[in-house]
Amino acid sequence: MVNNKTGQVVTTQMRLNSCRVENHLQPLKYGSGSMIALDTYFTSLSNGMPVDIKVQGPGAVKAFEEGKANYFMKRGQLNFSCATCHVAYAGKYLRAQIISPLLGQSAHYPTYRAAWGAVNTFEKRFQGCDKKVGAMPQKLESVNYRNLEYFMSYISNGIKINVPGYRP
């Protein structure tokens, strides 16, 4: 969702930490096992519901457009964008794994990946992709990653949430 006052994307983990602080609890570190477990549980409460992201208002439109630009921007030593793999090569093999398409990815995060041996978040996946293409990963909950997640979630509108997902 986009906070109408700030015009910034607010992720589930940010909302969870905000709730914790409002209830006099310490915020959890983004990407920590405790945060991922809480995020997975909270998101799983929406299982079976369709993704329904609205892009309304100037902040939302700005975040969507910046997320879209980030998705198609080439980066790193390999000069890849997210679209290089998840649009152009979706369904093909890369390093013995089938590349997933853009459509529906956000509906299954947090997800368990056998390669990780753990459940992880969409933004941790972004960091992993950045590393693999030779780009400098950004911090979790960075504006760029939040906007990217917002764009990718909008593209998955109508797909039913199924958390945690599974990937080999």
C-alpha cells in the first residue's frame, strides 16, 4: 500500500514493525528469522484472496512508475534487468532452474526455496538477483525495493495469494 501522507510504499514488514512499536514492543530487524516468520504467518492469513493493488493518487503513481523503471533497468556486470530473466527467458532453464514469469511472483512471497533451505522474502530475492547479475544489492526496505515490490504486486492483481510459496 502507499501512505497517502508520505507518498511512500509501506510494506507488510513495515506495517508489522509499526504495530509492534505502537504496542510498546521492539521492532524486528528486516530480514531476520523472526520477522520473516511473522510476515509469513500474517500474509498467509490472506491465502486464497486475490492480490488487489490499487494505484491511486500521485504518490502511488510515482511509486508504480519508479518500480516499473527499476524492473526494466539493466544493471550489474551482466547488464541484466529483472525483465531479462522473468519476461524474455520465463519458462526457460538458467543454472538448472526454470525461470519464473513476472505474473504471479508476488502472490507467493514469502516463499520457501529449496536452494536456500528456508523461507525468505521478496526483497531478499531481489538482493539475490542483484548479486547474481553483479549489481550492488540494496538494503532491505529501500525505496527502490519497495517500489519494485509494489509494481510487481500490481502486475499480479487477480492471482490468489498462496503463502508460503515453494521454489526448488
